[in-house]
Amino acid sequence: MRPTYFSSLFTRTMREDPTDENVESAKLLVRGGYVRKMAPGVFAWLPLGLKVLKNVEKAIREEMAHIGAQEVHLPALLPKSVYAPTGRWDEYGDNIFKLKDRHGADYLLAPTHEEPFTLLAKDLLSSYKDLPVTLYQIQTKYRDEARPRAGLIRGREFIMKDAYSFTLDEEGMKACYSEEREAYEKVFRKLGISYVIVDAFSGPMGGSESEEFLCPLEIGEDTFVQAPSGRAWNVEALKTVEKEEDFSSLPLPKEISTPGDGSIDSLEAFLKKEGISSPILKNIAVVLKAPDGKKSVAVVGLPSDRQLDLKRLEACLSPMEVSIAGEEDLKEHPELVKGFIGVGKVGPQGAGPAKCPYFLDAHVFKGSCWCTGSDKKGFHTLNVVCGRDFGCDKVVEAAQVKEGDLSPDGSGKLSIRRGVEIGQVFQLGLKYSRSMGFKVTGPDGSQKDVWMGSYGIGVSRIIACIAESHRDEKGLVWPISVAPFKVHIVCARKECEEECERLGVETSHFGLETLVDDRNESAGVKFADADLLGCPIIAIAGRGYMEKGEIEIKIRKSGEVRKVQAREAAKEILSLSEKLRSNLLDSAHLE
Ligand code: ATP
Ligand code: MG
């Protein structure tokens, strides 16, 4: 191994933040010359960035090898026919980059690879003797994200490690799932990235069990809830704690005139003025869009003190997309009187012209008593009891989760946190093998469906998450396992050039990737760049070397400095790097 010389490194550091990046990690990765944005959500990797990327990939490959997963590489460009049998050509909607070849045939740039992996496995595997198999790739994915943001965190072209397991039975699938899950934990520990494992809604992948690995970060778009026990859920996967109350002694419904504009605020003010205390059931008209584009109207009932959470509702109604109904959507539903929608015209008890399904949020439990609309302007009804006066077509999770809600595991109150999804593991079951006709011959000679799992890690996203959580006001502070160079030698005086080169060669001989800053720049610029780049060990040859033959060795993270004789410097750096590596493994933790 040879040292890299900064003077010939293809990079450019910047003093000022780029104007088109909104999160600190993205600003620093651009300023440090790791990546350059080429289009929204599309980045070029410079040598420094690519080194970090290779280090992350290495950690992943080591753990995949450990569990016997085999690496392959599939194309990103695939024909529509691959994704049609599972319905995902349509289901993924606008998120897929679709294109046509010169003959007019439909193609896509793959957003994920369950289908082609299933086809490939079907092609090669025919007997139970061929199973179990786990395949993986580290490959570029394409998603036309609505809001590419936060640099590498939400790209439109990004790198994913995706693995797929094929087994003969459910037990085998579960075993592969636990192996991958464990391997993920090891990878994240090695990389020094914090993570929380949350129960997840499995989305359009459509499996039963699924968990996400979230890196707790304020800039994250995923909200998760955590119980005092440590257990965590994606808000889309959280189930409201069920209850039921006796309603035999509750009074009967009573209609009252309620002046006002039909808003919850005006109704609340009116009830207060009248001295009536009753929770309010608000009914919201929504539009459901099926994968084939067909739209229909439904009504969702939930307590008025909670916002409607469309993502939670969508998770319950998948693969439907849900949006709030506008005036145009309600033209065929004169029975839905804006501001006064009740429970009488919808759902099982309903009698609208084009009957609307009625979904009830799980907080509206059997025996709960409400004030709700009377389906006519200016009127509401009191004492409307769930399970006595109305029912629904489906109980859903439609209400926003609140800090302090009860945890489903009974351990106390939930707290709400934010994070970025860095990985996800799915038990896919038979969904893909059935829709793509993948069977193998079983031990008894009969044809058996193959059980599958799929497992993803956001390789490029992880780099942004590590940068986001390992930085200070001066720049990046890479964990040693991912740093592009383990040692950054700063030549602070022209007279120290020879010594810097010698030290660089020596640390390289010890197997440490070394960067020697030999540029014709001021010491100040070099110090600032060393801090910006964030390599874990910075070795400085300057006045101390000239006066006392000493090298200053600085730990980037703690700022701790030690001075050693030049001859001892390489050995000292080596032992420090080993210490940093073992500290990293010790301190990496499961939150
Ligand atoms: P998100 O909810 O953040 O859009 P996802 O659940 O759609 O992600 P998966 O299909 O589970 O993503 O993909 C596996 C992994 O790929 C994710 O856990 C994430 O780390 C990464 N990933 C997904 N989308 C992107 C993206 N647009 N840019 C970078 N990484 C991504
Ligand atoms: Mg996911």
C-alpha cells in the first residue's frame, strides 16, 4: 500500500456551504469533496466518497459471507414483463422510472429486485435439494422520489444492498430472516451507526413480518414510537390498544341544533357554551385510489382531538392510495353534508345514493359515546354509541399517534422519535413465488411453493446518516471503519516535506490508508481541511518537528493531542488506530 498525496487527489474542498443542500451531512459531504450533485437526487462519487462507499460495502460483504449469502449482480434496466405478474409495474406508480426501447417496448429502471431475483432463482433451482439459497447484490436502484432530499438520504439514483432468501418452508424462511437480521446488527455496529429496530408496516412488498432499522436522527422522515421497554414501532405499524366498555346504561341519541360553520372549533365552542361535555366524532370524506387508477369515496371516523394520519390509514388500506376528498369528488354524494357528516348514511347502517364504506379509527371503541354530525346542515347528534348506534366496514388506524399514548406491549407510555430508515427485513412468504409460478420438487416428489424473504440496506443513505451523526462545527468525524483514510498527515512547514513522506510510507506499510497533505497551501488551510475531511487520526509535522523532532498526533473526535518522536510516530498511530477500532465496536450500541 502507498500513501495518497493530496496534491494529486481529484477533489476540491469548499469553505462555503453549497446553497442547494439543506442538511448538514450533505453540506459537509459536498464541501469535503466526497460527492457532487449532478441533478436532484443524483450524485457523482469522488475518490474520497468512493473510498467511504467501498468501506461500507466491505463491512456488508464480510457479514454476508459469514452467513453464506452469495453475491450476484442483476441489471437495473428490465422489461415491464418482469414486474407485471405481481402488479408492481402499476403499484409503484409514479415512483418508477419507466422508459421505452427503440421498438416501443416498455422498460423500467428497477426500484427493487424481488421479481428478477425470483425469476432468476426459478430459472436455476428446481429441487428442494437446491435450497436454502440466499443471494444478494450491491447495486444501483432508481426511484423517481417525489421529494429527493437531504443529499444521499433520499436519492433518485442510490445504492442498495438487497438480499433474497429462498427456502422450502416457513421455518426455513424464518431462519434466514433471523440470520440476515443478526448480520445487519453486526454491520451497523461495525460502521459505528446507531440504530433502533422497529416493527414495520410492510408496504407494497406485501409480506407478513417486517422490521425496519432506523437511525435516530431529527432530520429523519420516519416517525417511530418507542415504549419504556425499548420496543419500537413505525407509526404505520402501531396498533392502538384495544378496549371495550359496557354501554347498557348510556342515554339514547338526541339531535341538537348546532349553529356555526360545521368546523370542529365552532362545534366545540358551542358545546362548551351549552355546558355539554362530549367527545366529538369527526367524519372525514376521503378518496381511495386503487392500483388500476379507479377512484371511490369513503368516510373515516376518528376522535376530533386527533389529526387524520393519511400514512397510517394508507397502511391499513394498502394498496389503495388515500387522499382527502375535494368538492368535485363529492358530487355524487349529496348525503355527505360538509361539516355535518354523521354515521347514519355510511357503512353498514348507511343508505347513501352511492353507498360509501365507513372506516372507524381504533380509538372509537365499542361502547364509546360521541357527539357527531346529523347528516344535515346545522345539526349534530349527542349520545351516539359505537356498537349500539353504528358500526363500520373496517376498523383502521387513522388517527395520529400522540406522545404519551399507551404502548401495545403494556410497558407504559410511548415516546415519539424521528429517524431515517437504513435497512429493512421482510418475510415475504409466498407472495412472489406464487405470482411468478416458482415451485420446486419436494422430498415427496410433489411441487412445492418456495418461501421467500427480502432484506435491504441503504448503502449510500448510510453514508449520509453516519456523516449526519458524526460531525462537529469543523467538519466530519468518521468512525475509523468507514473513514476514507485512517491517517491524514499534515505537512505544516515546507521543511517537513521529507519527514511527512517518510511517515506516510511507514504508516502505509503498516496497512493504514494514509493521506499526505503535501499541497502548496498554508498550514491554516491544511488544518481546516483535515478537520473538514474528518479522518480519525491527524498527524502534524511542523514547528515541533523542526525544533524537537516531534510529530503531533491528534484524535479528530476528541481533539486529544499527543506528541511523539518522529521515529515512534508510525507505531503510535498504528496502536491508536487499533484502539479506535475496538472502541468503535465497544461503543456501537442498540438504542
Ligand atoms: P423510504 O421509506 O425511506 O422511502 P423504503 O422503505 O421505500 O424507504 P425499501 O424499499 O425498504 O425502502 O429499500 C431498502 C432500503 O433502501 C431502505 O431501508 C433505505 O435504507 C434505502 N432507500 C430506499 N429509498 C431510498 C432512496 N430514495 N435513497 C437512498 N436510499 C434509499
Ligand atoms: Mg423500507
